[in-house]
Amino acid sequence: MKLVYAIVNNDDVYAVNKAFRKKSIRATKLASTGGFLMSGNTTFLICCEDNMVDTVIDTCKEYCKKRKQYVPSSAVTEGDLGDPYPVEVNIGGATIFVTDINRFEQV
């Protein structure tokens, strides 16, 4: 068994969650915050058989879209640079971790 951690941008959570349900992928959702831009994310915890890992990852790839956003330069650089000018950064997509599970129970 595997435990998949899928960290998804809040803009994509509804579509990903709907796709998981359609594919009968059970997931636990946790609210989380990104450290870089302090933006809202959702972390899905999915315990599944080894042969389902690719399905989970492919679902995330299909519904987690990367996009560009402009943020003040002070959000991406350290120190005081005077007037914050906008900097384009990539957001979205998903960050996925897969780990082995020795035991899984639902009680």
C-alpha cells in the first residue's frame, strides 16, 4: 500500500476532488498554506493500492493547472527594495509525495 500526499492549489481543489470521487478514490482533505506566497492549498491524503498510484497522479496532472500570477517583489525577495514592483511567478500544479504504508485501518 502507498500513501499519496497531493498538495493542490485551492483554485483546483473542486475539480480534483470531483474527479477523485468519480474514480472512487477516497481522500482526506486538509487545509494547508504554502510557505512561499502564503497562499491557500489543500493537501489530499490518499491511501491506495500500489497499482492506483499512477491513477491518482494522472488525475492531479489532468486537473491541477499551472498559471502565472503577479505578486509584489517584496514577496519573492528579501530586504527593502523601495516600491514593490510586480513580479511574475508560476503557481498551481500539484506537489505529490508517495510513501510506503505498513498498516492502514479504518475504525
